Amino acid sequence: PTAAELLDAIAELLEKEVIDAVSGPVQHKVRVAANLARILQRESELGPQTIERERAVVTGLLDRSDDGTDLLTLRGELANRLRQSDPADERVTWAALVEITKGDLAIAKPGHAEWTGDA
């Protein structure tokens, strides 16, 4: 089985069998553990494409080719650029950051990935 399938089995066991066998604070901990297994499952399934999409968005905002620079470094470059940002770039930058956030939300909080970023 894949990592995602194993995590699904763990979450399923916790949600369907263990949660009803315990009570009080332990039940809450089991619920949290099942939720964490689901997040890790989605990370396993969606993480690689989410990271690649973020790389594409960030390199596009930085107007540079993807030369293999690690994502953390690219994020730092983007943060520096945003601190020196021209207000004319704000709409494009905001749309790109919303796109990145939606990818993260699809993993961490499904159902919230339809967020548009509108205030």
C-alpha cells in the first residue's frame, strides 16, 4: 500500500472503531489523531503538485526561470520583493498568493480551498 492508503486506514480505524471505545479527553485526542492522519494523507496525495504549482507561481512573480533553487529560498526572495513592491503589482501578486494559499488549504482544510481572497 501507498503512504496515502496507510494513512487512510489509520484514520478510518480511529474514526470508526477507536473513537467510540474511548471517552472524554482521550476521545478528543483520537479525533485529533484521525484528523492529523487525514491531513498527512492529503499531503501525500496533493503535496507534490501543490509544491510544483507554488514553484511555478513564485518563479513567475520573480520573473525568473526555475533553475532548481529550493522553494524556501524562492519564498525569501519573494518576501524581499514584496517589501519593496510597486503598488501596480499588488493585484497580480495578491492573485498569485491566493492561488498558493488555496493549494495549502486543499491539504490542511478541505472545503475552504474555494476561498477567493476577496475581502
